[in-house]
Amino acid sequence: MAKAIQIESKIQLLVEGNDQRNFFEAFIKHLEIDDVQIHNFGGVPQLRDFLLALVDAPNFREIVQSVGIVRDAEESAAAAFQSVQSSLRHAELTMPDRPAIRSGNSPAICFQYRSRFSKSAEEVRPQGKRPKQL
């Protein structure tokens, strides 16, 4: 089970691994975006337990407005998306219909996968959003 989580920001960004955490910390700082808390959920098998710990965190429902999830697609983008949907369902959170589209409110949920062929940070920014709207 994941350790207790303290909610510090209205925007929660969940990433797979330290490399993604380091990238997003630098990217968000560069974009001058405030009020984003980044969590390394570990690896794919740990996402489900991490989401359960996140929604059980004190003040989660009162503070958190949106949750973004970024993970590797591994060998299959479709399988990655289904895996994230299963984890969201287990934590009783809204499930997006497809990647990069926000769904629900309180909190809104968005998922983006990173394929091994992806090289651009541009792909993790939702379509139609300028940098400070992440």
C-alpha cells in the first residue's frame, strides 16, 4: 500500500518514475505554473494503490480540482489506457473516454501516455491549451 499523501495543491500530477518527475518539475517551473503537486507513483503496478491513497488523503475532495496522469505506453497505448481506466475505476474517480481529454469535475481527470517513440514535450500539453493553462 502507498504511504500517506499530504495534499498541498489543487492540481495533482501523477507521473511514472523519477525521470518523468524531474522533467515535469523543470517544465512546470519553466512555464511558471503554480499550484501543481507532482507525485512519482512508481511503476505501472503501483498506480492503483497510489490512487487509492490519494483519494483517501485528508482534504482530497475539498482541495483537488484536477488530477493528471502521465505514464509510459510500454508496448501498447491501448493497453496503457485500459490499465489507467481500471485504476481510476478502482479508486472511484472519473474515467476519461480517451487520452489527453479532461473528464469530470471535482476533480477533473486527464491521462496522457508517453510512447517510446515520443520525443516532444508538446504532446503532453492538452490540445487547445496555452502553457499557463496546463
